[in-house]
Amino acid sequence: MTISLVAMDYSCSVQSMFEQPTHAGSIHSMFHRAVNVAIDGTMLSLLSSELPRMPNGVRLSSVMLEELLRGLGPGMEVLVGDGGLLIPGCNFSLCLLEAPPWEPRPDIEGYSWQCETVAQHVRLLALYLVDRPQRGGLAALVGQLLLGQAVQEMPLARMALPKMQLLARAAWEQDIAGVEEATRGLAGLGPGLTPAGDDVLAGFAAVMALLSARISADGTSRSHVAEVIAAVARPRTTVLSGVLLEYAARGEVAEQLGEVLLALALPAEESEAVLQAAEKLLAFGGTSGGDTLLGVLFGLRALEREFGDDLHSERDI
């Protein structure tokens, strides 16, 4: 007997995958609240309704996903297309047609952006991140990179620091060779399906793709920098992380990251709303939320011509 379900919602970015004729993929990995499907060189994520929306995601009720997980195994065939998804090995089918779509690109155009206000929010969030120490990851670098504080560098942070400084300067100068070198040093850095270096790159790339034309000190778009980051990182990291970086380079991001980016446009007196958005992002994953926020904040600082190193910026000369 086939178990048939209707998705709760799905990202607009995966809609075309379901509109095609049926094509085959396979189960890549499984977790308590997520199933990743490798298909056509990309990754589709089936997520519990308890998780935030993802640009590559389809969400199911937590109860149904839990039931599905009991019958799954890595490598099982998955058929996607014609409006649905079928896993023959466990008699499971999922219909997308009646589910509401979700737009993973934040409505940046619908907000008024003030560079001075964004800079105030960046400092607020940097201080907030400093006060929220995380085990592992790279978020602890926020004090040194954004606030000029001395921090005790762990081995992972010691490897990442010069590459992040290079990335910020190269992004500002639109030095593509420098962006490529920095990305090669950060991509795949750290353990897990989305290593810490990739999470930083994703936050940084999202800023370049979505906000650089609006708040950079010279008013110039650096969306091409985001594209370079994704292209260079893809063969050097995990499949899932590479896919999410490609989405970020197009300005398509996870729900909680989009909320942080939009909160940056709020007036300075609405700092509590900004912190609440950051809290949601930090709750995501073990260190992914903090590392992504670090990438966002450092990307924003780079657009102010501040690079987190001991060199003077052009503004100070």
C-alpha cells in the first residue's frame, strides 16, 4: 500500500524540478528532521515542518516525515517529476501540486536601505554574537574581525582568518583572483554537511548578491563576486553545501537568513526586532547559524571598506 501525502509548502526554486517528466535520483543522507535527495547534480531536501524553509526544500508535517524515515535507507531510488515525488522502495509518494510555494529570495526591493542604519545594526549584531559563544565553528572571530578585539584563535579559526581578510578586501576591490584564492581556502573548511567555512561564504555571498548595489560605499553591485564564490567552492566541498552556495549566489537563502537581511533595513530604534531575527538564525544547526551570521556581518563591513586586518582602509588614509 502506497502512503500518499501532500507537501505543506515548497521553495519556488525547486518547482521546475517537479514540473519536468519523471526522472530518477537517490537518497543521499537522512537526519532526524530532514532527508536529502541527490538528483540531477543538485540536492533536494525534504524537511520537517519544525525546520525553517530552505531554498532547496519541501516541507512535510513532522509526523509524516518521522514515519517516512522508518522505511528509508541511503541509496534508495527516488523518482521526481510530473508534480510529485515517489520512493518505490518504501511505497511513499508526495504531491506538490496543492502546496503553497515559498519565495526564497528576500524582498530587498520593497525596503528602504540606509547605510548608516545598517552599520549600526552590524555593530549591534557583532556585539550580540560575541556574547553568544559557540563551540567550534568560526563565529568567535567576530570580535577580532569586526570589533578589533583580541580573541583566542582555535586551529580552525587560525586557518580561516587570513582567508576571510583576503576575501573582504578582494570583494571590495573586485579582485577576482583574490576572491578565488580566499574561497579555495575557506571552502570545505571544517566538518559536517555544511562546513564552517562554507557557512561563512554563504552569508558573505548572500550579502554580495542581494545588498551590495544598495549599501556599498561606492554604490557598485558585486553580485558577480557571489557567483565566483559559488563556482570555486562547489568542487571543493560537500554536495549540499555547494548547492546552498549556488542558491546564495542567486540571492536565494534560508528563511531565517532572509529575515536577518530584511531586518537590517529597519530603523535603528527597532534593534529588538533585529536581535530576534538573529536569534532565529543562531538556533539553526550546531554552528551553522553563527558562522552564517559572521559571513553576513563581515560581508557588510567589507562593503564599508573595512577588512578586519591591521591595514588602514582608504577612508583612513
